[in-house]
Amino acid sequence: MKSEKSKNILRDKSYAFAIKIVRLSQSLVSENKEFVLSRQVLRSGTAIGALVRESEFAASKADFINKLTVSLKEANETEYWLMLLHDTDYLPTTEFETLQFECKVLIAILVSSIKTLKK
């Protein structure tokens, strides 16, 4: 499985991203009274880190890969919701660009990790 150092990077980055997503969702609800999209981005954006944490206690290598693969799918979905929020004027460009960049970093780490594990 992955080294402890790379696992911690993914765990730390996905947790920090989840915090930003929670704050975004809170802001969308309190400032814009936007409930549907905020729930969607909250669910997928926090699931990334939750699945990474689940993977740490995977029953097998296949289970580990599966958890990271589902986390990757959640990251991809989160990017979709961020784009939709931006394109519907709920998310300012600077905040969108920051969150999208962090989401793309998570996607890149997950893709690299999964490819390495499948070798």
C-alpha cells in the first residue's frame, strides 16, 4: 500500500478541502439561501476525505483501491458542483478558482495513487 508520508498528504489535503467546502456550504445557505446545490457540494466535497480515511483501514489492497477510486469519483463530482455554482453566480471567480485548483490537486493525487497501486 501507499507510504505513510503520501497517505498523510492526501489525508491532510482532503481534510483541509472538506473544511473549506463546509464553510462554502454554510455561506451559500446563510447568504444566498441556496439549499440544494449547497447540500450537493457539501456531500461530495466532504466525502473525498471521508473515503480517504476509510481507505486507511481497508480489508485488502482491492478494497483500498476501491475506496480511493470512489473518493476520486466524489472529487470529480465536486468539481462539477463548483463549476455549476460559479456559472450560476453563487461562487465568485476568485473563490471558485482556489477551490477548483485544490480539487484538481486532490484528483491528481488520487489518480497517481490508484495507478501506482494497480501496478
